Amino acid sequence: MRSIALGVSLFAVSVGAANAAGKLNLYCAAQEEWCQVMARGFEDATGIDVDMTRKSSGETFAQVKAEESNPKGDVWWGGTGDPHLQAAEEGLTEPYVSPMRDQLHPWAISQATSAGDRTIGIYSGALGFGYNSDLLAANGLTAPACWEDLTKPEFKGHVQMANPNSSGTAYTTLATMVQLFGEDGGFDYMKRLHANINQYTKSGSAPIKAAGQGETTIGIVFMHDAVAQTVAGFPVVTVAPCEGTGYEIGSMSIIAGARNMDEAKQFYDWALSAEAQNLALEVNAFQVPSNMGAQTSDKAPDLSSIKLIDYDFKKYGSSDERKRLLAKWDSDVSTLPQ
Amino acid sequence: MRAITSEKTTHPVLIFWIVAGWVGFVLLPWYGVEEFWFLEWLTDGWPTDSDYAPGAFLLGQGEKPWLWPLVPALLAPLLVLQRRKTDPVFAYVLLAAGGFGFAWLVAQGLGIGIRGWTADWLAALFGPLEDRQYGMGYGALIVASAFLFLFTQGIAARGAINGDVFVTGAIGGVIAVVTIFVFFPIAKMLAAAFITEEGGYSIPLFFAKFFDNRIWGLGCLSGTRCGVAWNSLFLAVLVGVLTTLLGLVFALVLTRSGFRFKRELRAITVLPIITPPFVIGLAIILLFGLSGAVTTWVADLIGIRPTRWVYGLPGILIAQLLAFTPIAFLVLIGVVEGVSPSMEEAAQTLRATRWQTFRTVSLPLMRPGLANAFLLGFIESMADFGNPLVLGGNYDVLSTEIFFAIVGAQYDQGRAAILSMVLLGFTLAAFYLQRFWLGKKSYTTVTGKGDAGVHPQMPRGLAIPVYVIAALWGTFTLIIYGMILYGSMVQLWGVDNTLTFKHYITAFAVRFEEGGIRWVGSAWDSFWTTMMISTVAAPLTAAVGLITAYLLTRQDFAGKRSFEFGTMLSFAIPGTVIGVSYILAFNVPPIEITGTGLILVISFIFRNMPVGVRAGIASMSQLDRSLDESSLTLGANSWQTFRRVILPLLRPAILAALVYSFVRAMTAISAVIFLVSARYDMATSYIIGRVENNDYGLAIAYSTTLIFVMLAAVGLLQLLVGRTQIGRRLAHEQGGS
């Protein structure tokens, strides 16, 4: 039994009645509830047992990398695209072309082609910011509508964002500014923004949680995270910046050397279906699904009304470009006095 | 008496380990079996199916030929059963058989993995290998232990440590497990510091990264920011000193005052230790944050805008003082209680005032406690991860930097390894400083001679500030916990303050149906796993810790100092590093235990063992060696002495170790994040998931439940372990106060 599971699973065909249903080790990097409904949904749809472990994207990447020589997970579902691209670059994930591809938005496919088919887009979410309306009023500030507004002197000490060195969200912000305003203009913007930042948090969604609790006025985050705060009952208003903005592509990859490769591919195809992606409506997930037939929550920010830049995931997802931009941010921006 | 044992020709211990070795080799599955304890393997093809076959059957079927050299090593000890212990052949055979067998097991385990040879040079040397092997199972484990203890019996027979089989075995065992579960994974992790991006090794790169300005910069002296190393160091020293002082204050109130509600005070002081991470941080934000109750109240009072003052050093300091004072207290209470009243009474008889007595007698005798408490506070602060994450603001510290070097956008394990080395360097320095300060003085006061005194009360000049500080800190702790309890029962903390029990119901609902109780709450799975793992880990942790402490204080052997530091190592390293290093080391054969509950138990044992060691050392250095000696002279061997004399006198240390390891197993987070799996999810990792999902109410309700469960557990442990009876009078009224 064990050696079958351990063996080169490409050739491991499910044998015997006990094994017919199979099982799947799912590494899930989205929020807990979403992970739960995905795992249970797949079990209901196929009868395959799912062992789901939920971790943040970075933690999942670290685990997949540490387990490289003896993989324990089969599919890595969810979480922002950069770690998936990084894993693809390092050969930690398996190329796979799903028959479901013709149902997907072009951005989901382009994520796959830029990674040599080792990953694929499952949802996307635009970058933006949210503010705490109570605090804004208490401080007598006008509501910001554009990226440029955040650098106004009256917002000094009111803006919070994550540290791009530790958070994929903040790195997306940096890369967005570089693409929106050009490299010099982007860094100039980051420097002016730096003067208003009250804290660079470690985790990407922390700024909007702080805004929800009234610990900062404005937090720069993915807009779906800001909407989740509002839905949870906090006085948070979500803003799509007027200049346009970048976005993330939440991704899915099959782990190279997965022990349950057949089940992994089954999950992969299922997770791209409209039916599976509609499960997001049951939990508070406000991203845009990658299947064109799937529904988007009515509370989610409407991507068609947001000016999205043509984000170059291949270039800005590569580790060389990332290292260069982060080093430049470290030396030119983070060392400035505030 | 010793002379008699060494003339005997029956060696019960030797026979035991020889039998164990053969049982492991002939009966138990050699390789790892999933769900071993369900014993399904017994009916599923054992003993011939190669997945479940014992080593002997594998060889009999012509498989795994590299196990053949183990057979002579198992046979050899049988030849010396009839010989005397003093016979040189006895010792040599055991040394050779045990040493060779153990070394061969390690070598074949490291050399042959799931893809055949694990290194290219092995394939070049021996030619290609078509076979492979998985992680070792119980069979291999028991055979390895047998070899190890045969080897230590050989050492004992050569006359080391007075030929004491128990002590040599204990030293060998502890060294082996610490090497396997501390040194090996950490070395594997730290090696990343020298690896370049291309995969080669580079020393200059290491130095370039090591002397990075982000680590050692002194910008804070000139208006910008300082490097993380200085931040961490400053914070850790501050926390070490202040927790020691606060711990001492509480220990003094409990032992040297007429305070009436000692029991309640004791409960309050240990409360923070049983609090899951993030909860204290959240409570502090609710009190002192920008929109916090206290901040807005004070700002209104003096007419200024509320500020984010708490984020940064002040916030981390408050949270860490709350969290780590109990540890200092637990170490100090044992020591402060242990200082013999006869000494203090002698001083008073010699007409010393209370103040003189305290300053020149009591306080110096408490030095081992103070030093160990400081060391623990320092190290805990260095390795703490949750509080800086929540309250750190822009005050970066090593532990969070390490975490985000691994899981952050940079994916830079090398940087994590280098930062860990800096952290280890500081810990090492603190450790040696502590040794230097303690010096070679004797702190022995429990001598077994008449010792029926009562501790004198504190001098008045000291008592007043001590009372004030204890009262203030106690009240503060109570307020924080009041906030937490309240937070678990409101709809949405800070926004909608309607009282509700819904969070508890979501987490812990049960339904009574025919056929029993159904645990429908969403938290039950992780709750039971956590309970089970903590319950298994706690006694093992205490045992390993106290045996180590005993060896360190009572026995002399070569390499004792580095051994002592080695036992502190896993504690000093942040959990994140431990977590990742455990995956790196234990996801592949020979020891393949990722995804099991075992890896959680083991990580807890070796992470929390140092507290047992420290508490044990602090208490044991107070016990006079003449106690051991008289026991030995009366014919007991060292195991009996340890069991009957030392152990009962160590009850406070045992309790501290048990409580601490149980509680830490329930509240640890940073190492656990990497080690939990679908089947073994822990409470803390569940709570973090909830916090990330904005379910603060549920997270806090779960934490509150855990607090009560742990309170009950601590009470139960206190009952089970009991108090040390040193034969002192109990009440002060009868004493000379």
C-alpha cells in the first residue's frame, strides 16, 4: 500500500476496491472557510477524500520548497500568484494543460503560459485601498480617491501599507507604481508616500484590519480584503484609485512529484469549473473567478469599472526583477526619514 | 557495595537491551508504518510483506542487503553475558558492537534514501543502486536504542563515572536525542547561510550578508532606524531585567509576606503563560491603540489627538512583560522558597537587621534563580514572534525578520539562516555572561540537616515598593483578562458590543443524539488534537529536562559545557527556524515523520525542555551533595538516589517543567505553523486562521476556552505533583516575625 502511494505516482494506477476512491492532499492558501468548502465540495463531487492543510501563501511556498525531495502535498490551491510563479521557476510544480482552459478568462491563461503551464489563474483581485470612515471624519479629512491623494501632507501618519520585503501584496503595490508611473516616477511616488506611512506591516492584509479596528485611517490592500472588512461589520470604505491599478492573480499549481497525481489533476480540472468557483459565493470571498461562466459576488468590486493596468506578471513575477526592485526600495525609500 | 555489583556475572540491564535489540530486529516492522498503533499491519501481510517486515525477514527474503552488518553486532554481546564486568573483554565487546551497530545504522540511513544513494559520490564509489528505503520504523528505532545503550554500558564497564550504568546511559541517551533532534536539523538549516543563489557554497557572500546594514546599522542614533540586531538586543535585555524583577516581586510576596490571598495571587501571576498568542496583543491594542479605550480617554483628558504611541518598543515591551513574567516567577519561586530559613535565622540571631539579612544572605542565595530567570526572559524575548508581529510597528526585531525572510516576498532562506546565527550569538553571549556572574560560588542551602525555620518577612523598606508593584501589575493583568473575557462575548469587538454567546456555540457546540455525543462545533478537531499532543509531550519534556539538569549539576563528564549549551539551543532559536529545519531534516529518511503527530510532540519536547533544565538546575544547585552521598553510602544506586531523594525535593521544578511544557504545547505557534497537517491541526493554527479571517470573536472565544482548560490542567498537575515537604514550619505566626 505504502510503496504504491510513495512510488512514481505517474504510473500508479488506483488498484483495488479500497483504493478506488483515492485521496488528495490539498495545500490551501486562501481563507479557512473557502478552503473548507473547496475541500468538501470536491469530496462531494468525486468521492475522493481530501486532507486539507491551510497556510498562508508564503508559508505554503516555504513548505513545498522544504519538502522538495519528498513531496507530501498534491495540489496547492489559492493564494497570490507570485509564489506560484516562483515555485514554477524553481521547478517545484508540475506542468499540466487542463481541458477546462477554453472556459477561462484570458488573464488566467496568460498566467499559465508565463509559467510554462506550471500554474494557472483561479481568481483575480484588484489593488486599491480602504479607509475607516469614522476616523476620517474624526480627523476632518476628505475621502481620498486617487493614489496621488495619499501623498497629500494632511494624510501624514494616516496611511498604512505592508512591507514589500515581507508581503506579496506590498510588492504588487510597488510593481504597480513602477508600471503606472514609470520606474523613476514610481519610486518618486513611493518616496512621497513613505513620508505619510505610519507603519509598514509584515502581513499583506494587516493594514486594512488595522483600519477596521480604528488603528489607522487608510490601508493599502487588495480591494477584496477591504470589502471583507466592510462585510464583517467594520466602518471601512473601499476605493478603486482613479489613476488605475494593478491586480493579483490567485493561482493553483500541481506539486511536482505529487503522490496522488491522478486525483490532483481531477481536482485541478474541477477547481476551474464554474460550479466549483461559484462556491466562493457561500463564503466571504470577493475575488473575480477565472471561469467565465462563474458568478461574482454582488458585493465584490466590479472589475469592469476599475481601470486596470496591463500588469506584466512574467516580468514582475520573476525573481531577478523582484530582487532588483526590492533592493532599490530598501536603499532608496525605506531609509528616508519620515 | 559497588565492588559487589562488579563481581556479578548476571547483568539485568545488559540482558534487557540485548533482548530489546533482537525484538526490534526480528519482530517489529523495520520501516515506518502509518498508524502503527492501530496494529493493522499485524494482519496485513506481516511478517513477510516488505512494507511491514522486520529487519530479519527482509534479510531472509534477500532484500535490503545493507542491513547484514547489523547481525554480527547484535550477536556479539551474547558472547560476553557470562563474563564479569571488570573483565576488559566485556567492555571492549560492548563498545565495539554497540558503537559499530549504531554507526552503521546512522550511515546506512543517511546514505540510502527514497531515491537510492543520497549522494553522487556514493554512487560513484559503489556503483548504481536499484533499491531504496523509506523512513525508519519502530524496529529500527529499538535496535538503534539497543546499540546505543550497549555502547554506554561498555563505557561504564571501562570505569567511566564510577562504572555507573544509569548515569552513562542517561548521558548517552540525552546526547543522542539532542544531537538528532536539535543539532542535526539546526545545522541543516544554518547551512543555508553559505549557499549562493546558484546552489554553490560561498564564504565571502556569507560575510557580505552577515554585515548587512539592515542588521547592524546604527541609524537610530542619527534619526533614522537601527539594525534589527540592536533592536532585538535592547528589547531582550530590557525584558530580561524587568521580568526578573517582577518575578522576584511576586515570589517575595508569596514567600516572605503575610499577604492573605496568596493562592489567588499565584493564579494571577501564571495567567499570562496560559494565554494563546495574539490575544494579549489584541487586548493591548483595544486598550492602548489609536482608538483604544485608555488612549482616547487620556487624549481627551489632556486635550490632544490620540497617537499610535503603543506601536513599537512600548507595545512589545508591555506584551512581553505580561507574557514572560510568569516564567521568571516560576523559576524564582522554587529558588526563593528553597533558600534555607536557617541561614536567614542565623543572620538575625547575629543581630543583623531584616534589611541586612535580605541584602547579604537571602538575595545572594537567590542568584542562581535570578540568573536563570534573566536568561529565560532574554531568550524568550529574542525568540518571541507573535507580540512583535501585532504590536511592533516599525520596530523590527530578529524573530519577525526571520519569519518573513522565509515566508515573505523574498524567499531568502540564506538571510533567515544568517539572522538566526546573530540571534544564536546573542543567546550564547547571554548564556556565558550568566555563568560568569554566578561564578563558582556555592548556593547550596538544602542540606538535609535540621531545617525547621520560617522565612523572615521582607524588610519594610522593601515591602512597600514590592506590594505596590505587585498590586499594580496584578490589577493590570486582571484588566487585560477582563477585556479578553468580554471580547469573547460581544458580537464584534470594538464595533458592535452586544453581548452574545454565538462565538462559543460556533466553536464548541455539541449535539446529543442517539449513539452518543456529536461534536459539531468547528473547533473540536483541533481542540482534541491539541489536548492529546500536549498531554503526551508534557511528561516527556519534564523527564528529559530534569534528567538533563541532574546530569549537568551532579555529574562531571567531558564536554559538559557544550552539552549544556546544546540543550539550550532549540529554545533560543525562533520557532519558525525550528519549524522549517524540522521539515528539512525529517521529511526524508532515515527519520521521516512530517505530517504525523509525532513530529509535533518531538518539536515540543525539545523546544520546551530547556525550561525544565533551567528550573531543575536552579533547584538542584540548592541541594547539598551530601544528600546524594548519604543515599549512595546507604547502598542505593544512582537511579534510586535520583528517584527517592532528589526527585521529591524537586517538586517545584517538576511542576514548573510540567506546567510550562503542557501550556507551551497548547499555545505555541511559530514552529507549529509548519508542522501541522490536515490530520493534526493545532488550536493555535486554527486561531490564527480565524484572526486572518476577521473572526476575532471566535478566535478570542477559543482562546478563552483554552485558558480555562489550562487553568484546570495546571490545578490538576499541582494536585498530582504535590508540594515539597522540606520539614519547615508553615505559618509565620509561630516564627520569629
